[in-house]
Amino acid sequence: GTATQHLSVRATIRSKAAVANKLFEYALFQNGTLIPGSVLARQHGNADTGAIAIQGDVSASSSAYFEVYVRNMTDATDVVVSHLNLFAQGSFD
């Protein structure tokens, strides 16, 4: 069988909204499913480039994949992600 690993999945993100005063949610997903506890909301100010970090703990097989989703909670304004680091660290169960 395929061994599973306990992983701490983390992302650091630097982003800016195209327009001021927009609320965005950032979250981690494993195989297309939200990782519980990994959602973080950030209000973008006027010309504000800001950084956030999100984290979630999972059990994963070697075929697992991870994604970062960003959702605008205010309207349809775009967000620009200028830097993104995504990494997973752990050990076999």
C-alpha cells in the first residue's frame, strides 16, 4: 500500500487588491478540498501590499496535491499575488 504522511502545509502570500477596502479570504486546499482551519481573511487598504501566512495539518499520500485559493468577499475586484511560497513538511505515519 501507499504510505501516508502527516504534513503541516504552509503558504506565505504577498498580495494587493486592484481597488481599496476589499476583503479577501485565503485558504489551503488538498486534492480540491478545503483544509479545515486554513482560512484567513485580509482587508486590503488603499494601494496596500500586504503579507499573510496560512497553515493547515493533513494526512496525505504521495499523490496528494495542494492549492491556495483566494476569494473576494466584497465584490468582483481582482487581487494580484506578487509572491507565493507553498511548502509541506512532515513525516510518515
